[in-house]
Amino acid sequence: MKLFLASSSVFRANLLRRSLIPFEMVPPDIDEDRLKRDHLKAGISSKELSLKLAVDKATSVSAQVSGELCLGCDQVLEFQGETFGKPSSPANLEATLKRMSGQSHILHTAQVIVKDGKVLWSHVARTKLFLRNLSDQAVGAYIDENWSDVQGCAGGYLFEKTPHIFEKVEGNFTDILGLSVSALGEFLKSVNVLPTQWQPPKFAAVLGHPIAHSKSPTVHNHWLQKHNIGGEYLKIDVPPDHFSDTVTLLFSVGFSGFNVTIPHKHNALQLSERPSQRAQKIGAANTLYLDGQGSVVADNTDGVGFLDHLKQSCPSWKSAGQDVLVLGAGGAARAVVSALLDDGCRSVILTNRTGETANTLASRFASSVKTVPWDKKDDYVGQVALVVNTTSLGMTGMPELNIDLSHCKPGTVFYDLVYAPLETDFLRNARQNQGIGVDGLGMLLHQAVPGFEAWFGCAPDVDDELRQLVLAR
Ligand code: NAP
């Protein structure tokens, strides 16, 4: 038996695909608005309405595919006893959000399986969502920013795009998206359409502000596909004021964990009940997940990502006993210095444009970190086995890093954390001086490995296929 999705919803199709449920899509041939009006005239509840519309859709497709399973779905938003559909205009959405602000509403998510015109299975999930108290200004800003994305959505929101507008949710993520995948999967297993080992999808995301530029979804969704794991990795823009609340909210609806990027890395460490040692040393976290007891673990994988990539690129590299020059003293420098010292480096010479920041960083670590003035950095290049650029110099839109490498020892490794562009002046300069140049893209890929393993239960490889995929995006 095959499964036919009686819908033209790209959201539901994407969710089935991500959940590794095979299906074909056939839009139902019904006048949904008219049917909805007729059902409402009959005085039925919002829950019954969602179920009836799901049956209408599945029955319409069932007439075209005899002997097959047809999945019909519908979602109805109920607020104070009224049914809310898609907003008809920005002004209508403004009025709806102002009414729902600071109050709870219900999403009824219905799904039915119809075969040869008969309902074989049905399930209606009830999710209660509490919208924050939104000021008139916040409602206006929300509509300006999101209207084009939310105009086709009941209630006028896409939960996965702006979860921070919700204070609390009683329910789970896929029900909010419009399909109760776990319940559907169990039914499909019972009729042998899915294998018994099928598992509900898992979800993770990168949280930042802004976040549009992030390459992390490309990396994690590639690994999910490669390892045939059901799930999705999203990117979610979370404003700083709502970071901790949003993490709690997303864990509560079933997310497995998060990557965290600028400007939330410090807050990510603060909210954790169980920060890892390396995250505490660095003073920031970039990976969150739950332990077996439901406590939030915060880890920092930037340092280990840097080190793993350094060793993959220079297989003969041994940190033990080496002296290293680190340029820059920001968040990335803290992770790099911490990882190099943990791996056995003898000393780190640290230099930064703002000397005070370098001194503060050095004071976090043992006396093996010594700071030197930024304008004297050239003098130290010949004394070390590795030079790491952790500044943003050389990044697209930034000035190049000016440093004289002509006195370096042959075979010195020059690692640039910058990966856009891949080939910086610093790396060109290094190669011209018989040094080994390593770009920062590998660090970005390697730092993602521990998070993927914690959320999805499998340790992925960083290989050239992934590197090329990320470069092509
Ligand atoms: P950050 O905390 O903002 O630190 C920026 C660093 O760059 C500071 O040391 C700053 O010096 C220095 N800097 C900025 N403009 C400068 C200039 N005009 N002249 C001299 N120094 C300058 O940023 P971050 O998170 O550490 O990131 C730094 C770089 O590493 C970025 O390019 C980022 O993309 C890259 N990075 C790459 C990866 C990866 O996976 N490859 C991971 C993390 C970061 P002051 O203290 O004097 O301002």
C-alpha cells in the first residue's frame, strides 16, 4: 500500500520527507472555503471542524486512488470559542494579534487516513499556546517583518520562525507545524507501511541574532540525510531579551538541542545547569542539549573543532611542547587558547589590538599565556610552530591582516579562522614563506560534530563532500 498526502501544503510535505515517511502528493479537489462555511453553519466545534475538513480532503483523493491510504490533514485555531483562519490583510492580522496578545489559544491538528472512502484512522492533537503580551509597537514591527511569510498561516504566525513571541506551549512541535507525525508513524507501522524500527523525527536548530547567514543547517541536514536519520535542523532568529525563555520553550515542545551563536554564547552558558568544563573555561557555550535527567548541558565545541581540523589538515601536528602565537583576544581566541593548552602546548604568545583584552584573556589561564604588544607581533613569528589568526581581519569587508612572516621557520603552520574568503592574504603570505596554510572552514565543520552526536545519536564525518557542499551554498 502507498501513502497519498491529500494536500498541496509544502510544510506538510517537507515534514513527511524529513520524517522519512514515503508518500505521493495529490491536491484534493474540493472547495475548502465553502465546506468550511457549511460545517460552521451546522454549529460544530473547532475540533470537529478540523476533523471534518481532514476527512473531506482525504475522501476526495481516495476516490482517485483505490486500495491506497490517503492522508488528510487540517489545523484550526480556536480563540475564545471562535475559529480563526488565515489573516485577510495586515490590518486584520494586527487586530487578531492585539486580541490574542497576553492570552492563550488552541490549535486543533487533525489527521485522518481514508482508504476506498472509509476512515481507517483519525487523530486530533490539541496544543495550547500562550502568546506574550505584545505592545502595539511590537505587533507593528512583527507584521512589517513577517507578513509575507505568515499571510498563509492560521492565526498569522509561523511558530518555527518566531517562537519568542510565545510565553508557554502545552503540546509538541510537529503538532504545531500541522501534522502529528509520531501518531501517524505508529499507525503506519501497524499496517506495515513503515518498518517497526521507524522513529519519530528529531529537531535541532541554531539560535542567533541575526541568523540568516548561518551555514549550520546545510551541514546538519546533509548529515541527517547521509545517515538516514529522520529530523530537521533549523535556523531561528532569537532576539537577545528572549533567549533563555525561548530555549526553555523549544526544549518543552521536543527539540533535542541547539547551536548558539552571536550574541547568545554567554547567555547559553548562564542558563545551563550542567556546563562542561571547557565551556566554563572559555566563558561561553555554543552547544546545548539535555542529559538523561532533563538538565540542560552547555558545551563549547569551537576549541575542539579547531584542534580536530588542525590535526586533520596537518597529521604530523603534536601540540605537546610547542610554542604558539595567537593573534586576537575575542571569543574565538578564548576557545583556541584553551584547546591548545589542554592539548599540551608549552606556551601561548597572545597579542591583540586592544592590549587590555589580551591581558584579561591571559588572566583566565595559567602563566603559560604571555601577552605582547600588537605592533611587536612580527618579532614572534620566527619563535613559534603555529600562528593562529583569530581576529576578523581578512574577512570579506574587513582590512587584511598585516604581518611580516618572512622570518618564520620552514614548516610553520598558519591557521586562519576566517573562512570567507577561504584564501586570505595571510594564507597566501604563509605559503609564499614556505609555511603551511590552513583555512577556517574546517573548524566550522568540525565544531558541529559533537552537537550532532548529542542530538541525533551518531558521530558524522567531516569530508570533502561536505566541504564542497558548504562552499557551493
Ligand atoms: P570577537 O569576539 O568580536 O573578536 C574579534 C577580534 O578581532 C578581537 O580580537 C578584535 O580586537 C579583533 N579585531 C577586529 N577588528 C580589528 C582590527 N581592525 N584590527 C585589529 N584587530 C581587530 O569575534 P570572534 O567570535 O572571536 O571571531 C573572530 C573571527 O573568527 C571572525 O572572523 C569569525 O568569523 C572567526 N571565527 C571562525 C570560526 C570558525 O569556525 N572558523 C569560529 C569562530 C569565529 P579588539 O579586541 O582590539 O577589538
